[in-house]
Amino acid sequence: MDNIKIAVIGCGPAGKSCAIELAKKGFHVDIYERDKIGGACLNYGCTYITGLREMADIINNLNLIKNNNNGNKIVLEDIISFKDLQKRISLVQNKIREKLKEEIGAFSNIKLHFKEYSTEDFGEYDYIVYATGKDYTSEYNGIKCLNHEDIVNLMELPEKILIIGGGTVAAEYASIFSNFGSEVIVYVRSKFLKMIVDEDIRNYINKFIKFKITKDKGEFENLLKNDNYTKILATGGRPKFEVDEYMRVIREDEENNKKIEKNIFSCGDSSIGKGGNTPIARMEGRIVAQNIYRSVKNMPLIKPNYDFIPNTIRMDLNISYVGKQTDNSITFPNTVGRGTFFRVSNHIGINKLYYENNKVVGAISMTPSMEIMPYFAQYLKGIDIYRDFVEIHPSTDPFYGIIR
């Protein structure tokens, strides 16, 4: 494979996973990273948010212990300044980035370039893999807003925050900043956390949120123009590439006919498809690597498998869900465990299993250990459905390899 050269554009979870899989198969790989190694997950997304969330959990538990139900609540600045918290999170991120470099540096046939990739370099490579993430905007109706890349650079905790969006990221930001002591309002056009279709679960979630949700367009427009509110856009980004079922890029020619680029692939958030979280990005990166190998060997290509993908929303109580939510279900409560002891008096979470034709087809869990136990339970039953992307998430790449 020494005569085959491959460029991987982006060194986030998808790009790094793809590059290492290709290197293991003997290919020479050049990785181009224009920003920071680790991608959005480590630098701006799930791993960064985990640092904020841990601090929010400390504040929540202290308020529960002190029984601060009304007023006189402990806020972030009573413990640490937001500026110092950001610096401490950054120190951890730096350590992880160094580990990522070491992991990549262990492969002599991978070269990491911290530079923007140019299409002028196309002729140098036999295959191109785009793992560049999504495009994000920083404006809404002409008003300047913060997006995920801006929040890591905030050095002062905003007193008032308007969050635009109703998905996972919006919910996590709203929960964290309201726990820190900010006044938070979330604007949604339809339903808040609409991926939770079970109304009982939605009503339960509403019991412990500490921020306001509005769907009133007039109120929103007034808040958007109010300079007292820091605006955060959490509406998601725009994927860059349409791909076929094998992750090959599809482009339109001059006559608007769609053409599959057989030597150009895309994986992770840069692809229009079923992505959206780090485990999927890593899985797609490995699928692309396998398909490049298969292409060189004239073997049939393979498709990524998106069945039974677990998702997590980290709020005051973490919420994990997988599969479908149907009308036929059973509900069972949590017992007291890690992170729930002082919450017994108000809420400690509930769990549901959903059935269809007498078979379990989905689940929602608010158990503290929920991000680990579903995997182990599957293995104990001899079912290896997570083999292609199993991980305890949010995780960091250097340690991810230990459990594979």
C-alpha cells in the first residue's frame, strides 16, 4: 500500500479514526488540521461541555445539601470565577491534545500537518477523506450571536442569556448556565427536546429545569434586540457534503447531474446523513478506511450501520435514549446511587422500556451509570451490536483505544 497516498482533512474523531485505520492497513496518510487536534468534540463540544457540567453538578449538590430551595443559592462565583474555570478546563484539554499527538505519532506512515488543505493539492493524492465538521453561523436575523467556538473564549459569566434552539446542545447550555447563576431563556420554534416524544418523560424533565422556555415569537424578537442578553446560537450547523450509502461524496456537474466521486469520501459531521455524535463519527471514519482498502483491492464496499445508536442529554439529570418510544411501555424508578442521594426528596430520575409486538424496541434512562451499563448488559447477553463504535462517552481518543 506504500504507493497509495491519502489525505484526511480534519483531525477530529472521524478523521483521526479514519487515518489510524488506514495506517494500520499500510497506507501513507497525510492529516490536515487547520485548527486544533481533537475536533469540535474535544475543543468546543461534548468533552468541553463535560467540564462545565461537572462544575454545575457540584453546585447542584451543594444547594441540595444546604437546602437552598428559595433564594440565597450557591452560584458559580461563590466557588470559582468563570475565568478560572475556563482556564482549568483548557489545561485538561491541552493534556488530551498532547496525548492525541502521541497516539498519531506512533504511526510512521501518518504525517500531521497543522495547515489548511488546498484543493490545489488534489493531484498529489489517490484518495481524499473530508472530516471537516459542519459550517456554523454566528448571526440570527442579522444579530451577532455566540456559537460553540465562541463560548470557550468567554471570560466572564453572562448575567442574562438567550439561547436559540431546542435540541441537545441548547438544553445542555441552558442547564449549565442556569446552574451557574445566569438568568437563562430558551427560544424554541416547536418543541423543546422534541426527540423525547414520550410526554410523561417530557413532563418529568420540566420538573427540574431551572430556566425559562418560550415559543412566543414576539417575546423572542424583543429579547434578540435586548443588549442585556448574551445570545447563544444552538441551532446546529450545516453539513458540507452529500454522500452515498458507502460514504462517497456526491457532486453536481455543470448540467446539474449528480456524480459519485469514487475516490473522495466524507465522514462525521461534514456528511449529510445520520451522524451527529462522536461514536457515530468514529464508526464512519473506520467504515471509510475499510472502503478505501476495499476499493484498492476491488472488493465490495460496506455500509455504516446506524441501528440502536445511544444518545445522551446531560442536564441536572442525565437522560439517555435509544431506539423507538412507543405507547406500550413499563416505567421503573431509580434507586439511590451515585449522584442521587441528596435528590431523593425531589427527583432522582425514572426509566422506561418501550415495546412493540412483544419486543423491546427502545429505552429511556436517567440512571447515573446509564452511559456504561447498557453496553455491558449487551455483552453479558452475548449480543455484540455495539462492536463497530462501542465507547463510554464522552471519552477522549487516547483512552478510547483501551476498550476496543
